Amino acid sequence: MNQTMALDLMRSAFLTTIRASAPILIIAMVVGLLISILQATTQVQEQTLTFVPKMIAVLFSFILLGAFMMNTMIAFLQQGFDVINRL
């Protein structure tokens, strides 16, 4: 394995991590922002009010996007095994 192959594999791993985790993180961030705006307008500062909706949103997004995330990781692993076979 030369340096170019190693760097390409590292770049691919980084992009796969971003591609697989970005939808969940974006959904959690949007829900957190909406709850924060709601808390600021109503002046209710309850900590569970931010935690519970985010957890529910992340759970539903895992249910909806789990297949996409799994397929992304499987494609990366297959690519990694192909690189190992070429060595």
C-alpha cells in the first residue's frame, strides 16, 4: 500500500462518516434550535423540554434513515475489503 492509497482510504473514511452521521446531526440541531426559540419566546427554562424532543427526533430519524446509513457503511466496508484484496 503506497501513500496515495492510504490517503484515499482515509479521505473515503472521513467522507463516509460525514455522509452517514450528517442527517441525524442536522435533525437534532434543527429540533434543538426550534425548541430553544420556543423556550426564549415563552421564557420556560425546563431542561427536559430540550432533551426529550431531540431524543424523539433522533429516534425517528434512525428509524427512517437507518437503511441509508447502513448501506453507506456497507459500501465503504466493501471498498475497504477490495483494497485489501488488491494488496
